[in-house]
Amino acid sequence: MSSLPTPLPPYKWTLLTAGNANVVYKSDETDLLLRLRRNRNAPSTAEVDEYLTGTIRPAIGPFLFHYTVVNLPLGFLESLPEAENLDLGEPLGLLMENLGPKPNETNVLKSHAVKINYSDNWESYTVELKPKWLLQSPTAPKDSINCRTCALQLKREKPRICPLKLFNEDEQTSLQALEDVFPGTQKQFEPLAKFFSNSELFAEIRHMQHGDELGILGYANYVQVPPQFVTAMTMRDVSLFVHVQGDSVNGKIVDADLKSVSEKRDYWASLETDLIEGGWYEKPGTNCLLRN
């Protein structure tokens, strides 16, 4: 535990969103959000805190979302909306900053798994997306024309911006990737493209993803996968919020939880096998950087 848990303020909470592992609540009495554990097989809140403070924060520092571990009062979980979806045995929660759009950002663009809330005249905007795989899969075929993310989106018929383009070290490549999906926004997205190309955050994400040297199929005979692989998988599934106001850009990472290898290992291996045997790495139909 990074520090002793603090008491949860006595606010009235309503459901904001529910994922596979966690449920998030909001309150009109605070700008903070309350994240609670849903899946009993997922790491506990204490384990999540230990992983974030011991592994993730030392690597990405100020780019990790701010949170406080809080004690949950007896009977509190049962009193919440959607209580049946919660792990009622979990004694802790995370009180976290709200990285969502600002009140004046009432306009919305959404495409290719990118959501943008923006104010009138684009005075400010908030971008939400998952960076995904910033490096190719270690087990991808040598003649691949699709990166791991593009291969999967082709298989699932759910288009994404190629992350090798979006987070490219060349600003123009990043800017063009945004312009291709959101035409007519080049001027507005110049600060965002500069951040995607130059921020040390994405260099560190690449470094952490590079800790997976063999790929999930390469660890088939391992009783336990190394911790570097688990961290690589975590960093392939984080969410990113970026707030832009003028030339000021502030980005934060969330959903950087420790992955449950016992639950995910077979799924990861099966998915990679499907991508390879189905020829998805070599099929045309994407706008992947590797095709150029």
C-alpha cells in the first residue's frame, strides 16, 4: 500500500460507467470519481495500488492519473446503484481525478476508437483513446503489412488509427493520421500531434512494451510468464486522456492495472494464433504504416 487509506467522503454517488473489472461512480458534490472493484478474479484494489506505485508511476511519473485509496464504510457498497455488479467483499476503492471533458466541451467527434469533446471555436478539447500496441508483435510474420493493432481491427472490422502513425516521432505523420480521420482539423490538432510525437510518455510506453521479447506464444512452455511481459500487456491496454487548451497540452494515463495472467493467458495466446493463422498480418485493407 502506497499510504494508509483515507475515509471516503460521505457523498451521494451515481453510476458513471461499468467495465469488466471495475465500476466508476460520480457525484454532484465533487469533481472526483470513485472506482470500485467488480470482478473478484481481478487484482484487489490494494494490489492495484501496489502495482501502480511500484511499477507504473516510477516509469511514467506525472503522466499517471492522480488517485487516493479510500476505506469503504460498512454497508456502503450495498447501498450503491448497480450494487449487484460489485465485489461486496472489497474494503477499498480509488478516489480519482476526473479526466473527462470540461463543462464547455459540449461538441463531440467520434471515429476510429477516438473520442474528442471540444468547445465552440475549439478553444479547448479533450481526447480519449487507447494507444494500444506502439511496437509490432514479437511473433508477427516477417512479411507483415499490418501492425498488431491494425491486424486485429481488420479481423474485427472495427477501424482504428494505426498507432505506428499516430504516435510517430515525425509530427507530420501523426498530424496526417488525425487529418485522415477528422478532415479539416489540422490547425486544431497541431499541438496534439506535437505531444504524440515528442512526449517522453510514449517513448516510455514503447520501452515498457519492449519488455515482451518473445510474445505470448513464445512463453508457451513457461510455467509463469515474466513480470516484464505482464507490464507490456498492461501498457498495450491503457487509456489516454489528453486535454488541449491553446498550446497547452496535458496527458494522463488510466487503466494501467496489473493484468490477471491466469484469466488472460489462454485468451491472449488464442487471439495471437488466430491473427497469424488467419493471415491478418498480411491482408490488405488497412491504412497501416507498415504498408508504406
